[in-house]
Amino acid sequence: YSVALPPPSLTELSPNALDFNIGTAPQTLTLTGTGFTSASRVFAGAGQGTELTVSSRTATSLVVTIPAGTFPSPQIVQIRVENPVTAGITPADGGASASLPL
């Protein structure tokens, strides 16, 4: 049997603002919420967005690295978490969190 998992819930970003144009140093962002799994993926930006590398994870926290130059101009960037959908599960599991602005 399989257990359907709900989509993740993203509740907080820390820090809540980053300077994406600070030279060559990557920046670290901590995402807090619920429903994160070992397969959770983090995306930044519009549409599908840019996938960010997760360096640490628990069920309630994900730490990602944003490489310098990822976003070439000042802007508000939407951050979201996605869990994969498992084929054949009814009701469907996985899905995406609501986005939070950074």
C-alpha cells in the first residue's frame, strides 16, 4: 500500500530579503514549513523558476544556496517548495506549496 502525502506548506523565509547582486558570494536561505520530504525541491522565480540546491533538510526546514548572479537585477522573487507526485496514488499526493516573496 502507499500513503498519500499532502503538498508542502511554506510559512517563512529567513532572511526575508537578500541582495542577489553582492558579487560572487552565494547566499543561504532557510525555508520553514511542514510536509518537506527527502525529495522536496525548491524553486525561485516566475514560471517553473530556477531550482535551488538544498544543502540541509528536515520535515520542517530546508536550507538552500542561491548562487551569486542567479537574478541579474533587483526584483521580488517568488520561492516555492515542490514534492514529487507519486503515480497511482488516489487521492493524488505531492504538489507545490504556495509561494512566498523574497
